[in-house]
Amino acid sequence: MKSLIIGETSNGTISSGTLELISKITQEGLDFKLITIGSDENPKIGSDTFKNTYMKLNQNELSLASIADEISNIIKSESINLVLASSTYVGRDIAGFLSVDLNASPISNVVNFKIDGDNLSTTNSIDGGESDYLTNVTSEVKVLIIRPKSFEPSEIELNDNYETVSIEKNNLSVAVQDIFIEEKTGPQLEDSKIVISAGRGMVDVENLKFIEELANKLNAAIGGTRAIVDAGWMPYSQQVGQTGKTVKPDVYIACGISGATQHQVGMKDSKFIIAINKDEEAPIFQIADFGVVGDTLSIIPKLIESL
Ligand SMILES: Cc1cc2nc3c(=O)[nH]c(=O)nc-3n(C[C@H](O)[C@H](O)[C@H](O)COP(=O)(O)OP(=O)(O)OC[C@H]3O[C@@H](n4cnc5c(N)ncnc54)[C@H](O)[C@@H]3O)c2cc1C
């Protein structure tokens, strides 16, 4: 099966989601081509073991449709029959464009897949991670959108050995009115070894300063529940869960979070889960490795003081 990974850059290198796809496809013993999309200048994304083409986005244009056109042509001319993308904004959009071009249904929420000769079957997670369903993908080109953290990332040595193609043309009849580029500072949710997340049990937006202080001390990334994102305490980019990000850090500290299934689906695979909640019946304790029953507003300042 000839395969193609749609990759992305992050902080000048290959994103962790892309490294997960590389690891899985290598395990399956398939040769693959990588196309990495990003706007970084001269990222370190090359390798001696696979071919990478860097498609450079102009941040001031909506050029994903143009990129998808290019990728579609490559898929057709090289008779590629398996396309993998991470379930990110870029991955989902590109997979959508490609599916129309290639007359293939995109298969989303994939958490695993198996290849047997020309047959490909997938395991897909639904109902906020409570159920899985299995598919056999019968289209000629199979387009899979993989949920982040489904596989361990590949540990490969990266170099400057790749080609760059600049894509600037926008073939959509959409005029860009304004662009907001999110500032990213400190450890990022997807990559951090420690994640501290806040929920409604932090009581007031003001109290998030305790979470920030603790995160600074532990060099941790900060996440939150949808409840506090909806309340405007935190931007959506920090939401963990079914409709937010999936994280799998070594340590996840849930502060004042009830542990609804929609939240759990984004963090339950963390290696060690610590929960602080004043309600000992809170569902988060069912998946916590270490639980503290008590008031976040007295426990977290004491924790900070002791570090
Ligand atoms: C389609 C859909 C998608 C969703 N996607 C997501 C998602 O991606 N991510 C997500 O997080 N949610 C998501 N949700 C929402 C989810 O169902 C919950 O409503 C949400 O996770 C609850 O957030 P919370 O734990 O902050 O608040 P609550 O459920 O209100 O829990 C607050 C907790 O804080 C505790 N508490 C209160 N005061 C204190 C205190 N002083 N000290 C200690 N503990 C205290 C309480 O005991 C309680 O357990 C989704 C829902 C739907 C329907």
C-alpha cells in the first residue's frame, strides 16, 4: 500500500501528531512519503530515512485549498492509496478537500488501523470515548483522520534534508478579512510532560493565578474544561476533551474538575492522574491514581508554597 502522511510543523520541527503517524506507519512496515505543512522559516523536519516535502503556507492567505490541490495531484500521479492526517484544524481541512477530489470518504476519529494486503480496517472512537466501532475501508484511496495520542511518537533524528515548495495562491473565492495568530508561550498542551487543568471548582477566574503559579513551578502546560472555556476564563485552544485537545502527559493534575466523560476522553490516557476535588464522589476520582478530597483554593496555594 503506497502511503502519504500529511504532516505539520510545530515550533520549527515536526509536530508530535505527525511523529505519531510516522511511528505507526513504520510499525506497519509501509514505505511512506511525508508532506509537511507549516509557516515556520527553515524548520528542522528532514530525515535520511524518508522523503519530506515542506509546503510552506503564507500566513496571510487562506491557501489550504491550493495545498490540497497540489497534494491531490501528487496522490493521483504517484498512485498513493493510503493518506493519513492528524485530527487537527489543518489535517481535517486537508482531508476534507482531498476526499472530494478523490471520491473517498474521510474516516474520522481513528484510534487504530490494521492493514492486511490491500484491506484496511480501522478502530474509531465514538460517544466521548465510551464506545469503539470498526470499519473496513473500501474506497480506492483511503483517507484516515487520526486522533492525536493514539500512537507513541517516533523518535527520529531530524536534519535539513527536505525540499520546500511555497504555496501562496488562494483558489477559494474567500476574502480574508482579518487574521488572528494565537501567541504561544510556555509549554504547549500537546507536548508537555506535565499538564495542570482547571475546572469550575477553581470558583472564579481570578483564582487561575494559582494554576499559573503552580504551572510555572512545575514547567507545566495549562488546560481547562469546556465549562470554564465557555465561561470565558480560558481560550478554546486550552480546552481538553472531546471537543478540545487530547493530551497524554506523564502527569495530569485536575483541579476542581468533575470528570465528565467528555473531559475524560481528552486526558484519561495520561500516565499518572492527580485529582483535587471537594466532592469525594466526583467521577474524576474513578480514573485518578492519586486523589485529594478538599478545597482547591486552600490545597493549591499550600502545594505552591511547599515546592
Ligand atoms: C458534545 C459535548 C462535548 C463536550 N466537550 C467537552 C470537552 O471537550 N471538554 C470538557 O472539559 N467538557 C466537555 N463537555 C462538557 C462536559 O460535559 C462537562 O460539562 C464539563 O467537563 C464540566 O466541567 P467542570 O468539571 O469544570 O465543571 P463541573 O462539572 O461543574 O465540575 C466542577 C467540579 O468542581 C468541584 N468543586 C467545586 N468547588 C470546588 C472547590 N472549591 N474545591 C474543589 N473542588 C471544587 C465540584 O465538586 C465539581 O466536581 C462537553 C459536553 C458536550 C455535551
